[in-house]
Amino acid sequence: MATVTLKPTKVPELIFEGYSITPDAFAGKTAAQIAALPGHEGKFVLKLGEFFTVSGNGGETAADTDIVIDGDCSRVKYIGSKMTAGSVTVNGNADMYVGGWMKGGKIHIKGNVDSFCGIQMEGGELLVDGDAKNHVGCAYRGDWRGMKGGTIRIKGSAGNDIGTAMLGGTIIIEKDVFIHVSTHAEGGTVIIKGDVEGRVGGQMVKGDMYVLGKIKFMLPGYKKIGTVEKEVDGAKYTFDHYIGDLGERHGKSKGQYVYANLYLKAAA
Amino acid sequence: MPKLIKGVGCPYCGSSCDDIEVLVSDDETKVLEVHNACIIGTNLFHHANDPTRPRLPRKRQPDGSMKEIPYEDAIDYMAKTMLAAKKPLIYGFGSTNCEGMSAIGRIAEKSGAVLDNCATICHGPSFLAIFDNGYPSCTLGEAKNRADVVVFWGCNPMHAHPRHTSRYSIFPRGYFTQKGQMQRTVLCIDPRETDTAKLADHHLMLDQGHDYELFNAFRTVLRGHDIPDVVAGIPKETIKKSAEIMKNAKFCMIFFGMGCTHTDGRNHNIDHAISLTRDLNDHTKCSIMAMRGHYNIAGPGQVWAWQFGFPYCIDLSKGTHAHMNPGETSSVDLAMRDEVDCFVNIGADAGAHFPIQPVQHLKKHPFIVIDPNFNMASEISDLHIPVRIAGVDEPGVVYRMDNVPIQFKAVLKGLPGVPSDEELFDRVYERMCELTNTKPIWLAAKEDRRYPESEAVS
Amino acid sequence: MAKIHLNMITQRSIEEGAAMEQGKTNPNYFIACSICEMNPEDMRKAGIWKNTNVRVTSECGTVIVKAIEPTQYCPPGLAHIRQGVWANQVVPPRTQSTGTPQYSGFPVTIEPAPNERIKTALELVQGAVGLWQGGKI
Amino acid sequence: MSSGELIVKGGFVIDPTRKINGDVGDIAIKDGKIVEKVSSSAKVIDAKGKVVMAGGVDVHSHVAGPKVNAGRLMRPEDKLRAGVCRSGMAQKNGFRMESGFSIPSVFRTGYEYARMGYSFVMEAAMPPLLAPHTHEEIHDTPIIDEAALPVFANNWFVMEYLRQGEVENTAAYIAWLLKVTKGYGVKLVNPGGTAAWAWGLNCLSINDPVPYFELTPADIIKGLIQANEYLGLPHSIHIHQNNLGNPGNYPETLASLKLAEGVKAKNKFGRETVMHSTHLQFHSYGGEGWKDFCSKSREIMDYINKQKNITFDLGCVTLDETTTMTADGPFEHHLHGLNHLKWTNVDVELETAAGVVPYIYDKDVLPNAIQWATGLELALFAKDMDRAFITTDHPNAGPFTRYPRVIKWLMSKKAREATLATMKNTDRVINATYIHGIDRELSLYDIAQMTRSGPAKCLGLARTYGGLAPGMNGDVSVFDLNYKDMPKDAEKIEAAFQRAACFIKDGEIVVKDGEVVSHGHKKTVWVKVKMPENPQVTRDVSQAFHRGTYTVDISNYPVREYLAPHQSIIDVNVEA
């Protein structure tokens, strides 16, 4: 295992597109070569070295490469996007597209992330200690193939559009969410430990949602069918079990309609 | 002798009425009378007579005042500023013809800019919804000739599109709707009892911001399921009755507006409306249409889609491919996040119509305004370049709200020396090419290029 | 002093459109857009007399406009400032990552401000970017 | 047009218009036209060891106009596919940016056709009301010459006239509409069915009555064939038949093809056929449903091979993720019900409709694999290759950029078998199709007929396009293929046709070593009919506008001259 440490030296005037900051790009390269990797600031192509000091060489493969960014990346996009293995740790905030399209490996952001984290993620782990803005684990515009696999865990709260058009994988938001959870989803699991304003599971075809807090406005397309006990993220709770979205189309399995499930923690 | 010009297109709202008659002075420099247009269109044509209309570019001086400069200097400044910027933002096109929208494409590519239009603060969420769910729509003539149920959802044409209801949607007698309003059932869904709601047979005064739930309720009852007694403030029975009206229509037409795009959930409100439209097509024929605000705001969506594949929020900074993701590459987000370092505002007024904070952010960098008139943006700009008014003294193609291209005429001669948007952009582009020692790319030989003309040659 | 919390929407009106096409420095534009429509019941609650000035404050700014009774019926709890320069002093720029600001459906506080002056469009916009030199409209 | 002289030297020339098949020879070009010989100062293009053909002619492709753009607009994810659609084309290199895979931008459309050595493409469906849009896109598309076919088969005027059997009025209306839209010929899409779709209905059979208009699709087809020949247009009628894409539709296809029996072509352009049946693959299915879905290509081709006045194009499925788009509105509604993906629809007042739905042709999905085989079989069963044309009904069955792959499959049994072998349901595909039993491998001569001489003749363009005879357009494509050694390496066939070694358009080198080097001089081709004014048609049209059935002003309907800056007009004279 090799660790490459990036230390931010300069805040980009605009935003730096750090699409090269992945174990895949760093693997097999020396610190100097890594510092020469490209990124965009506006229309100009700049080198990583202009914004970071690089110490340590990359491992032989992505899986052998751990990246640690020692500082704030509030103005660096695409950290760990499209990565397949290895790890990225940011000791601070990160901007948009953290872990976008990632297939494997692990990302740990110790601060907050901006929107579009884990967009169309296929595998791996994305952990955020702080809050996420909007569009967590969602699909790219127009694509009906959203997040397919992997796990996103946001320890703070998140905004709107969690798991839009999700097909698989798991998203866990440990605090509150604003609106639109699993909209258009056809699979996957979303767990929200705090409260949600509303629009949970709209236009949803298939998949599971767990809400441990309250939903202020339930969608009329959800119907309660019973109470169940389920284990969620290592703890057991009693849930009111809803199915929906009854306004949406649904496939059949063995002659029975398959609906999306909403498990809302039952009042104590 | 004054001349009466018929079949004139009105460059105001998305209804793009092209039955206007304008009486102009003998020398074609003054609008004397405007017939058929609404009050807003009438004012617009008369405003072209304003003797104080700017005729030369004005550049801001160190003391804060504006000083007139020659066009060459303005073009040079704009070319140099955009080339030097890391990421310029070009925004506007609420009142520009398609020729101008096409010409700006070259400048945007050349300068690695983000290309955005007024949809970004208006019907942008409708685009997002179309990306996700498609757009089962039709031309306005279909609504006029066939629709027996018309739904206005979060839109108020009596104010925003004053002739829409008389030309297309409520009153006109169409081919299969000979009885006009008598033959149409009108539903209005709005948190206020607007003047459009007053015209409706049924007004569903929902709780503001809960459109998504109400759409969900309609879809749920259409599939035969029960819903709660009250959804979004509307009683179940009213929802069921309204759903039956839509379902039993011969042709149901849904128009939607800013009440859906400006509120919580944005695109998902429309997304859900489109799902409802799809569902209704299992029962009858149903179409949906965005009430686009400006006469040619559908234009940039079309022109840029065929040039770059995206209708708005197009980031061309990579040089070899376009990237679009509203929320990131959208004007207001770019401004608030300080992602751009030059602002070019064309045929729109960001100064008046953006929330004030993004304006303050954009003002940190060079701020160029191209507009026939003085407006809020021009009065805070570093450079204001006047151009001809599309649809008044410059002809060209515009796209009506239903994406029907209409070839607008000019009714006046342009002010001497003032170029059209297209001519100005071509000159800026040529200057950029000179400055970078490259050859301009016209696709066709320069001598074959032609600027718009008013009359059809048969 | 009394104040009231309302849900604000900012939308088009024909008066605004007609005035805008005469020019945004035209007095008609000032008359058409520097107003806030609210239900008379809400006005009473906040101690606002109709056709007097009020201060509207949102999460991101504040503006003085004239309170009027709705020209189109507005239910209690809802307020409306016509789209334009005055509305945009209080419209939150947050976009829910869609590009479109929160033009409608944001919380505001409205309180009487009978002695405050309504600024002109140019004063508001130029003032916001440090260019207002006073005097002209 | 280039005034210089050029000579393409020493290549294997394939020119079916002169029955030249692989003879080594030179092609001389002067002033943009092919000539007998040029002076010794002519620029020499060395084509030794390479194949030389005329510029390609595409008879049917959706490349410009409202529904194509609706597809571009609704599919941002089509642009996301890195590598597939990102190239080095940029302003700094002297080019416009490219974008899109299944629905490329106009710039990419022009560049890709040029890279494949194509000089002409027919936009397959233009809604007349939206014609200015189509022309705006055409003039923004570099290099390739384009024409567009307005749609007629669901047009209220046409249906009104034909209900009463008024062929002359129909013809006069066609002449007027071609002129005001700068259109090329008569397109029919789901005759009557699209008109029915305005009420949410369809006509799945040619004998289903069209709601309100009280005539049948068969009446419309017959009437339009007659009107087309009455006018003597360069192209025959161009038909997308009823009941597209459904299992068991082939009898309906045969029934509509039979409507051309006994009709003789009447024109001055060398066209011998009276009906062009487009994307025939979608109309050649057996079975009662998707479970027993199968190919009926042989049954269809048995008929077409002996019916000499019909041409067709394949509409080959290329097994890609693509975007379907057609004026067959009810079909697209039906399709989105099958795959649940996003659906765009555009009904156009008085004239037509259109739908757009993304679609993934998956080789492991049985019906898709059968469709793939069916398209190829049609070509492999064809006897007269001058009546069988290569298309993918771009982008419906696949993007036009896959023509080289289709050519590969047609020229190499090995390549077909290799694709077949990778399918999940190989045996079931074999059982439901003929492909496995067909050994035929098409020759380069066949391909030149299918992509050059044949379509040019069917479009009435044989004097200028599709061949290398002196006097024709100086459009020459050179492919890096060894004529003597075909089809040894199937992959090389695809690569060679994907990127021409050289492509000369109107006497100017526009592609070199597979990459675009010049923007050329593209033209808009349209047909102008001169005939005496028909007062009834003039009155009917003007009433439709003045009574407000149309919602635009009549003075703003005709496409203005400046929108089609480089016109090549084909005159047709109809005597009084």
C-alpha cells in the first residue's frame, strides 16, 4: 500500500476540476508525475501541482493507492470520480461530484460535500462526516439509470433529490432530508434517520425506503398495509409498512404487483 | 403614405402572435399604430420609437459614468475580455432571433464559455423534466382545433400571455371545436384566484407548493386507488371529479407555468405532470405544454440542441465537448459559487430578473450587456452595446412556445449604424479569430452567407 | 411593532409586463412592481393599513414596498410581489441544484414601515453593486 | 465548388452506373465535376491498392428537423458516452465541436457522413409547418448535400382531396407545398394512422377507415402514387407503411406494396420505380406476438424481387442504444408502453405528428436479435441490388455511423456468425430467422449499388450523384480496402468504410486519412414544380389560414430564401 498526500497550497480563483484525483490516475506514478496530472480551471488546463504539494508515490495499482488530501477542497470538483479501487480521504470539505460514477474503493470526506455526490455510482463506499447538499446518489440528467450499487453514508443531513432513479445500492442519511427521496427509483435502499419534509417515493416503481424520523407530508399514492419489525443499519425498529407509489406503473412478479416499500418508524 | 404591414409577429410573450398589423411611417422609421396586439405588445412596438434609444456602445469610465465609444472599440473590448476570461458566462436570449443564437455559438466555443438562456430562471426545470420523462405535446393549433378540456396548472395566461386564451386555448372556435368556449371545460389549478382562475369552470385552489402531491393524487385515483380525504388542501371528491373530467375528454390539454417551475421540487412538479399526461393517454388523448415566457425563448433551446446537444446551461470550456448539468452549469449557481469571471448579458435583463445576490457576485468581474434598450443590467454594466430589436427592426426565425418556427418580419428600418445581434456576434467572432491568429469557421463560404430578409420570395 | 410571517410568491402580471415594455425607469414600472399584495385579514393582523409602505424581509434581504389589497384574490398566509426589481431584493437565490432560484414559496416577514421610502429600481440595482450616485431615476 | 483539377489515380474503380467492377483506373475532376481527363498539372491523389467509389447517397435518414432535435434535447445522457462521441474537433483546430451518439449534433452529422464518404442524405420526414426549422438545421450541417421529404399521408388537404378522388388537386397541393417548404418529394408515414393518433387512435390495417376523413390508408397510398406520377417528380412516393414494428405485420406490408402493381413510372429523371418502401425490416415480421415473433424476410423479398417497380431500404438493427423517432406518433406511444422510457410526442396541426422514445437494442433480447437478422436477410435475399439500399433508418434501428458495420455483416458470413454466436439466445434466433442458413456474401459492387447508384436512381438524381461518369458531381470516395482480397478481414471492412482514406466532394478534398480537412460547399436540394395555378387549391389553402385552422399567418409559412443559402433546384414542368 502506498499513500499519496496532497496538501492544498492555493484556493482556485474559480473552481478546479480535479478529475485526476483518483487512485486509478495516481497508480504507478511518482509524486512528480502526479503533480503534473491535469485538471481544468475554466478553459485552462492546469497541473495538480499548482494547487497542491504532492508527497509520496502512487502504488502499483489503484487498489494499492491511498490518497489523503490534507486540507479543504471546497473548490475542487470530481474528487474520486470514476475510481475503481483504492481510497481517497479528504480532511475537509469537497465540492461537487465526489465519487461520481465510482465503481469501487472507498472515499471518506471528513467535512461537507456539495451536490451530485455519488452520481450514478456503481460500487464502492462513500462516507461523508458532514452534510451533503442536493442530488445524493442520483442519476445524470435524463438518464433512467441512477445509482446501481455501493453505499453512500452521509452522517449529517442532505437537501433534495436523494437516490433519484436509483436502481441498486444503499444510501444512508443520518440526519434530516428536505424533499424528494427515491423519486423514479426502480430499486435500491434509502435509509433516512432524521425527518423528511415530503415527497418520499414519488413516481417510484420498486425499491425500499426507511424513515426513522417523521414525514411531514406523505404522498397520497402510499397506502399503509401493516406493521413490521425490521433491522436497519444494525438496529431493530417497528415500522409502519406502506406500499406505493400507487399512482405509478408497477411490474408483476408471479401474478402479483410489486410495489415500492416505505417503512416509516411507528410512533412509540 | 404610411404603410400597413400585416402578418407581423409580436416579440413579447411565448404566444408569438403573428397576426399583428403595424402601421409605420412612410420612411419606415416610426411605428404609428399597432393593431391586434395586447397592451404589452402594443407598448413594445411603440417603445421602438423612443428617441433616446442608444445608438452607440457605452463604456463605463473610472468615475462610474458611461461614455459613448465606437462599435470597433466595443467589439475589440468584448473579444479581448472574453478570450482572457477563464470561464465567461453568456446569458440571455429572451429577445433575440435564432440567427443571433446561432452566431453566438461560435463565440461561446471560441471563448470556452458557458452558454445559458432565460430558461435557466424560468422553464429550465421543464427541460429537466423533459430529460427525465419526455414531452408529449402538440402545436397550439391542435389545442385550438381539438381540445375540449383545458387545464391551466400554475400559470396565468390572462396576465403573462394575454392573447393565449383568445387565440389558442379557451375562446377560439377551432375545426372540431366550433362552439369555442361553450365546448371547452376549463380547469385552473393555482393557489390564488387569478384572472385565469376566474375564467375557469373549476378552480382548484391548492396549498402553495404542494403541486407534486396533487399530481400524485390525480394519478392515484386514475389507477383506481383511494386517496386521503384532503390532498394539498383539495377535497378528495373534487380531485376525483376533476380526474374524471380529464379522463372523459376527447382531447385534454394541460398548460403549466411558473407555479410549477419556481416552487419547491421544481422539475419534479413538471416531471409528475408529464407522468399524468402519459397516464391520461391510456384513456384518451392528452397533451402538455410549457407556457414559455418570451416570444423566442424556445429558440435557444432548439438552436443549441442542434449545435451542442443541450438546450441551456452549456459549458463549452473544454473546447472539444459540451457539458451540461443545471445546478452546476446554470447561471445563478455559477454566479453564487463564483465559478465564472466574465458576464455577457444578451437580450435579457439579469439586473432586474435575477435575485440581487447573483448580480452582486457577477459584478465582481467584467460585465457586458448587449441590448437594444437601457435596462437595469445595462446601467450597472462595464460595456453596453446596443443592437437592433428582433421582430421590430430586424427579421428572423423565432420559435413559439410550441416550438413552431415563425419567420418574423421587420417593420422598421434599423437605426443607422446599429447592427443586428447576428452581425455584432459575427464581428466579435472575427475579431477573436484575428487576435488568436485563426481562421473563422463559417461552415460555408463567407460570400454565400446571408442575413435574414423579411419577405418570402416565391 | 406587529409583524406577520407569510409565504411569498413572485409572479408576472400584465401591469408589470406593459410597464416593463415602456422601460424599467418609466414611472409606470415603479407603480406596477413596487407593491406587495396580501390578504386584508393578514394586513389587519400585522397592523398594516392598505396602500402604506411595508418592510418585507426574507432570509437573504429586505425591501420596502407598498402593501395593497390583492388585485387577484390571495388567500391568508400568502403574499405576492410582482416579478421584477423589488421582488428580487428578497428572492432567495437557492436553486435546489436545478438552476432556478426560489422565486415562489419562501418565508418572509412583513411589518409596517409607513415612514420608509420606496427606492427606485435603478437605486436598488445600482445601489446593490456600489454604483448608485443618487439623483437620477 | 473547387475550380482546381484533381486526379484519383490507380485505384480499383467500382462504378455500377457504368458496370465498372474493380478495374484499375483514374478518375479526373475539374471545376467540381468528373471529366474525361485533366491536365498534367492536376493534383494527384494516389489510390493505388485502394477502392474508389462515387460519394455515398443515403436515401433515408432522420438528420435534421424538429423531431431529430426533440431527440437531442430530451437525451442529455446520449452525450455522456465518453470516447464514443468525443473527438478532437474544436475551434482551435478549425472545426466546430461535435456531440451526441445516437442523435449527433448537426456538426457531427456532417463530419461523420464525410468521414464515411457520403455526399448526399435525404432527411426522411419534414413536417411542413416546421419546415423552416428543418432548413435551419440543414444549413448548419457541414459538407453533405441534403434534401428533405415533407410528409403528406396524414395531411388534411390531401385526405380531403383523395376522399373525393381528386388526384389533380392533390398533385397541385403537393406542387405548392414542395415549393413553400423547399421539399423534395412525397413522404408517407403510417397513412391515416398518424391522423387518427390526433384522437389517440391508429390505423393498423390499410383498410381501417381514418376517423372523420372517411377514407382508408389504401386510398391515400393509391392516390399519392397517382399524384406523384401525374407530376413526374424525381423520386417515387416514399412510404413508411402501416403497422410498423408489430409481430405478424408482413401481410399488411405485402398488401400495401401490391398497391403499386401495374403503375408505371412517368418522369424525366431516369427513375423506373413508383414506390420506395422504407425501413422494410420493421415491416417484415411474422408471429402472433412477441413469443413466436419471427422473420418473414423471405416472404417479403420473394414479392419484391419480382415486382420491379418497387425499391426499398433495409432499416438494419445495429444492436446499439439508440433513439427512435418517427412521424408514426401512435407507434412511439405504443413503444414507450413497452419499454417505459421517456416519451416525446409532437402533433402538428393539420399535417402530421411525431414521437421520440429511447430504445436499447440488446443482442441478448430475443426480438431485438431477430430484428437484427431480419434486416440483413432482406439484403441477402435481394436479387436486384440497385433496388435495395443500406440504411439503419437512422437513428431508429441504429445510428447512421454504423453503416460500415452493416456492410461488414453483409459482406462477411463469418462476421454475422460471430455476432450470432455471442447472443444469449443463439439457437432461438436461428430458429426464428433465415440468417444462419444464408451463405451469401455481398461484393463491393453490390455495396456500391446499395449505397450509390441504386439510391441515386430511385431519387431521380442519377445524372449527378451515385456514379463516376464524366459530367457527374466530382464526389469521389477512396477506401483503404484491397479489392482483390475480399472479404478476408471483416473488421478491416468496417474500419475502411468508417473512415474514408480520402473523400472528394464537388472537386474539393474534404476528408484525408479518415479525418475532415475542409467544410466543403454543401447544398440544399429541392424540387420546384412549375404548373398552372389551381384556383381551388389556392383558395382551400388560403381559407385554412384565414379561418384560423392554422395558427400562423400564411405570409410566414413559406420558407424564406435566406434559410436555404446554397440551393440546388430541380425543375419539374407539368403541362397544362
